[in-house]
Amino acid sequence: MAYSSFNLLKILDCKKSTPLTYLLHQTDYFLSSLLSSLHQTVDLRLVKTFQELFHCLLENRNSTKSLLLTELGTLLAGSTHGKAGVKRIGNLIRSKNWSTDLIADFFRNRSLDRIKMMEEKNIRPLLIWDGSVLEKHESTYLEGLSAVISSKAKRLTRIKPGYYNSPVKGFINVPGFKVEGVVLTALNERASLFEFNIYSRVGVFKEWLSNFIWNGFKTIRNQSKKAVLHVFDRGYANCTLLEFAQEFDQQFLVRWIGKRFLIDEKGKRLTYNITKGMKNKSFKFTYDKERNKYTRRLISWKKVQHPEMGDQMYTLIVVREYKRAGSPIYILTNLDIDTKKTAWEMLFSYMKRWEVEEMFRCCKAEIGLQSIRVQGWENRLKLFYIALLIYEFLMEIIQKRRHYVERLINIYTPIFGSKKSKSPFYRLRKAFSVILNQWKSCCEIIYRFNPIFKG
């Protein structure tokens, strides 16, 4: 077939209101500002390739092959012109006239505009920070590879009931890349991508995690966003985070560790000892996703100081579960907690941290970020960021047209039996893939038998 799939749609010009036309109109609206910025630096043919590549990534659902250039080239130019499609994609990602900063600024500007809308509605924006790894077990020649802890190996070597695996001492390291993701969300709001940094631990592309936190705080401070709350997990519980927050006057919330020292009215003690004997100030029944049931949680808070931060005051929030053994949840924040409502808001804000975990899962399992095999560092980053546009696009559609999405996935991706899907992200991606495949088959038939395409 001489025409690509996207070109055939422009030729056929479907005027009926169909799921296909809705999908393409939404993609045009989503990419309009990005394509106009790209067209200022590159040729129109590369802009066209960028747009067609976005549709190919939306159509190709394979966690192990979705980002292979041969697969994308076949979808871009057809099975008989796969080499030409690979060459077009190669010309796009190897072009020196544009960089990944273009897409990174696109994510950041959309998030900053969304923060302004939240502030107008008196909604507290949440920036959730977390890290992950992209594992490349069998790669040796890719630029920027470094040793990362394999989560897959840790999962496979776990001893299961009825089976025994020889114990492994320490962690298993494999080649890969480090990832630092930042997601913008709020209570009762969807998640959107704010930043996605891929870096290495050694070599030319080595980067420090503290640099990303510094730049993120600086960006928010320059935009005068004092109402933004930064949410961190226990891996960020150190003095560096507290210093950066004080330097840029940022609000933060971090899960603290019980074996770290804090200062209260009785002096410098372990956090675990400080919380002993604290009276619970409120309780509430909350839903536990892990055990799929409602649990009764008790909450209390107290003013503390950090030994290395001088007179800076912090609030230590302690969350316990009623009649259940185990360590409580310690949350440290620089906000003043005066009411029960504010304390519970801090807990629910920390629970939203799972959205960044879901983002990493979607990017690895559904978009297939670990399947890429481009050797050059800059070229690989460009393909990474183009693939991340799929996540942002689907999350935006889910939030804006919720009822339309439910009808769409029930028609094209029905669920049989007792299965229940909590998140429509995967089903929506599959529905769009089915729509594009059905339309391409129809276009191939029209292309073969319609005389307007002859010659």
C-alpha cells in the first residue's frame, strides 16, 4: 500500500461522527501546540512523521516489541514499505534541529496551566515524586547503561508456599537506566505528567537525584506556586530534602522513618520513641486497596524539630491501624496542622502517591518503555518522550470524557464473566488499537478497489 494509514484518512475525509473521527480530532487538538513548536525548527515532513508515529504508538500494543523501529516502521508505511518507514523514524529521532526539551516543556507548561486552574478552584495541587528503573537485561552496547537493582529478579527469587528457591544474598543488579518521575494530581483529580527524567549512575550521562529535586523546586518557585504540596516516599527522608524545601520556600510531605532522630519538648530522640504514648486525636474508616476492605485508622500529630535544621518547626503525623500490630505510618511536613480535617488531608494526599506507581506500571507494561533498542542516548530519549505522550493523551481523555470512554470500552473491549477493571486506561488503549486496526482494514479494501486511488 503506497499510502500510510494516517494519509488515507485525510484522503477519505470521513464526515460522520464515528469513534475514529473522535480519536483523530482529539489527537489533533492534543498535539497542535507541540507540532507548531516543532515546525519552527524542523521540516514539515518530519512534523508529519512525528504525528504519524504518535498514531502508530497508540495502535501498537506489545510490551516487548511496541518500541522496536522495525515494528513501528511497518505500521507507519505498510508491510511492503517497512524499510522506508524505519528510515523516516530514524530521520526524525536523529535530527539535530530539535531535542527532548521540546516535549519536556510541553509537559511542564500543561501542568503549570493546570496548577493555575486548581488554584482558582481552591484545590491544593500535589506533585508526587518517585523513582524507578528501566531494566535492559541483555543489552551491553547501549549508551548510558549502568547497574540498577532488578525488581523482576527480586520478585522471581521470592520463596513461594510449597516451593523453595535457594536464597540470594543481597540485590541482583542488571544493566539499565534510572528514572525519576513527577506526577501532578490532587484529591479527586486525575494524574498528569509533570516531569520524566531518565539518567545514568555512571559515565558521561551521570546525574544526581538531588539535582532533579533542586530544579523542580526552583521551577515551582519561579512560577510563584506556593500552594503546591510536594509528596515524597520514605526513600527521600533525609536532610537534603528539608534544606531544599527551606531554600525555595516549598511545602512538602514525606513519609518519615522511625529510626531517624527528631527533637521534641523532651530533647533529641528517635521518632519511634517520640510517638510512644501519643493520644489519638481522631479516627476514620478508610478503604484499604491491598486487603480490599475498610479499616479503622487512628491519627495524631505533634510539633517537632530536626537536629540539623535549626529552629525550623515541622509537624509529625502518626497514623495507626486499630487493633493491628506493625509499625505506624510517620509523615513529616512543614505545614501547620491545627485541625483534624487538615491532618486527614495530609494522609489522603500521601495515599495519592500510588498514582505515580501506576504511571510507571502503565509506561512499562502498556507502552513498553523497556523494549526500546536504540543505541544513541539522545535518539533513545526522543523516542522515550514521544511514547510518553501516549500516557498523557489517554489520561486526559479519561478525565474529560468519562461517560464517552465508558461506552467506548464497553463496545470495543467488553469484559466477560466476573472480571472487573478498576482503571479504564488499559481498556481504552486497547479500544483505540481495535478502532485503528478496523479502519486500516477498511481503507486497504477501499484503496484496492476505488478508482480514485489508481495511478
